[in-house]
Amino acid sequence: MMTGLGVLAAVIGARFLGIQHGLWMALGSLYVALGLAYLAGGAPWLIRQSDRLLPHVPTTSGGAALGVLFGFNIPACAAPLLAVLLGGAAAQAAAGGGMAYGGVSLLIFGLALSSPLVLAVFTQRGRRLLNAIARFAARMPRITGAVLVLLGVWSIGLAL
């Protein structure tokens, strides 16, 4: 029985890794395309297009959709830890420990991963810093484009 569970866990892990590699490739390609558009001077056009589309997206579902999209592209350094947490949760549930362990583990993982952004958004000093960065980035579309291209190439490299 344990051998079967081990094989099942390996199959699920391999499928998850395959999906993750596909998402890294797709999102990396999107980053490269956006970066090239910025480098070609297309930032004003991109901003106008997003401004046109954003009023039609409800605030609640738009934020949730963005969170889901960014959730698919976990940092490479976090993937092994996430795999360990998922494996530990599966083992705990299989041993009769219930599913709360997995939920709490992943909740803590998610909070720790996003805590810098949470602190930045919910503190006055953090919001000022984010606003300063936003003003700086808005004046530097070429640097933004280069960073997007580099991140896209890095993400594609992870997928290969």
C-alpha cells in the first residue's frame, strides 16, 4: 500500500512540475513580450490599453484574478519548500492527522512569502516607498522593459 501511495505521490509531483514548467514558459514569454514592447517605446500604448480595459473589471474579481496569475509563477527557491509542505500535508493527512495541518502550513507559507508586500501596503512608510518606486519606474520605461525581458528569460530558463 505504501509503495502505491509513493508512486501516486511521484506521479502527482511529476504532473505538477510539468504544469509549473509550462506556466514558467508561458509567463516568461509574456514578460519578454511586454519588456520588448516597453523597450520599443510602447509603454504609453500599453498603459492606454490597460486603462481602457480596467474599468470593465470588477475590483474584487480583478484583484483575485491577478493574485491567481501571480500565484502560478512561484519563485524557483520556493518550489522545493512548497513541495516539502505539500508532501508533509499529504503524509499527515494519510496518517489520520486531518487536513488542517496542510491548510495551516500553506497559510503560513503564503503569509511569509507575501509579508514584504503586505507590510509595504499596510504601512504609511511602505506606501510612500511604493509610490516613490512607481514614480521612478514610470519615468524609466526602458529600464522596466529590460528588467521584464531579463525576468522573462530567467523564467523561460527555469522551464527548460
